Amino acid sequence: MQGKVTPEQGGAMAAVYAGIDVCKERLDIHLHPIGEHFAVANDAGGWRRLKRELARHQVVRVVMEATSKYHRRAHRSLDAGGFAVAVVNPLRARLFAQAIGALAKTDAIDARILALMAERLDPAATPPVREIVEAVQELTRARTAAIAERVAIGHRRTTAVTAFLRAELARRIRTIDSHVDRLEAEIASMIAKDPALARRYAILLSIPGIGPVAATAIIANLDEIGQLTDKQATALAGLAPFARDSGPVQGTRRIRGGRPNLRSPLYMAALAAARCNPDLKIFHQRLIANGKAKKIALIAVARKLLVLANALVSSDRTWTPVRP
């Protein structure tokens, strides 16, 4: 990665920071503190031009927002070109803009805000996700959407009166079932073909409570697993309780933020773990006995489950029961 330019290395050249506002068709770029702004197409030709401009100005940090998929190939191209790129949560960028009094919002302004953010907060560079992980993530989200559609159609079918409509909805449910089966087969095939993902999948499945759906969700939505601290892992999953204290008032700790596509499957896994995982079953029962609400106790189980998964992946070993 390119480092900051020192006076000895760069003739006292000031460090330059780039903010990139991403949309489907183009990238808006602002260079701070020189105040230069330009735009390029969000395609291979645009990325080549972008890298030439950044190299010409000796840019030391690039910040762009996460945009589901439109930033990914540009991020990968910049990373391959040796640039340190931080991908930040759009909410974090918007809160930063409000904190410095920038209330207007355009593509050019957003690019400038991101460049200022690069200088003042110096966010850590984000390595791009491997393409196979992105593919598994896309298929996993398609499966989640199909399941939600199947549930919605099932509800409609239960309230339908007309026999014809009930038959049509039943036909659509069968079609969706076939679609889900094909998605699951393709996901399993992709994971099996990649040794690193296959090993991670085996480790996760060894944990009582984590089934194929939860294991796939972790692989797809927490590629950093095994490289995180316990607090980092639970925060990314949206399972970390945050304080809400003010003066003498101690508010109730609540979970917030995180990745919903990861949190929901972990919650379902916690339901199973509270019944079949010997250690977590005892932990769950103790929380209930101490007066914890059932949902709070399940969130605590989900948190423990993720911490355990993170530790096992980090040490590259499968789960084994604790002997008395």
C-alpha cells in the first residue's frame, strides 16, 4: 500500500486524501486539500484514469462509502493498484457531515466530505472481499429474499377464498421451493470448491446450534471471522450491547447497528443452541433463572455462539465437547 509522503521522500509535498462518491454509472472524486474535483465512469476505463490521477497527486488514503455492489469493483481495482482504500458505513459518513455542519447533499459535496473524513479520522484500509465470497453472499441474499416471498405467498394462500387463486398460489410456492433448492445446491457447490471456505464451513457446522443456513450466513456476511476480537465480531453482527447512561441515570443496554443479514440467522441459531448445545443450554437457563427476559437471554446466547465461532475459526479447529 502507498504510505504517507514524508518531506524527505517527497520534497515536502503535502499529503493528499481522496473521497469517492459512488453511483452505478460514475465516480465523483474530490482531492483534499488541493480542492480538485473530477468524475470518471464506473467502469474499467474510468478506474484506469482514476488510478493515474491518484498516482499523480501521491494520494495516501482513499475513502468511499459501501454501496451494496457498485463500489466493489472500483475498490478491488484501486487495491490492486496499491492504494489504501477505506470503505465506510454511509451512516457514519452522513453523521460526520452533520458534525462538521455540512447539511447540503450532492455527489460533489459527498465526495468532499469523504475526503475530509479520510484526513481527519484516518479510517483503516479495508481489504476487498474475495470474489467467491461476494458470489456466495449474493446467492445467500437471493435465498433469503425467496424465503421471504414464499412466506408472504403462503400467508396470502391461507386467506384466499377462490379455489383458482389458491391453486395459483400453491403453484408459485412450488416454483419458489425449486428455486430455493437450486440456490442452496449452488451455494454448497461453491463453498465445497474453495478449500478455505470449505474448512470454515466445516468448523462452523461442528458447533451445536449452527446449521447450514447460519454457517452460510456467517461465511457470506462475516468474511473477517477469525481475525477479529470478540467485541469487534459481536459489534459487526449487531449483537453488542451499548450503554445508554446520562448523569445519574443508567439506561438499559441495547444492541444496535451491525449487519442484519448476519444477526437474524444467528438469532435463529441461538434458538437451537439453547436446546442442543450443552454449554449454551446451561448458560441460557442460568440467565432465565436470574430474571433475564427470554429475548435478551437469546441475544446473549447468539453473542456467545458468535464468539465461540470466531475463536474456533481463529485457531482452525472444530468444536469438541468440554469434558467434566
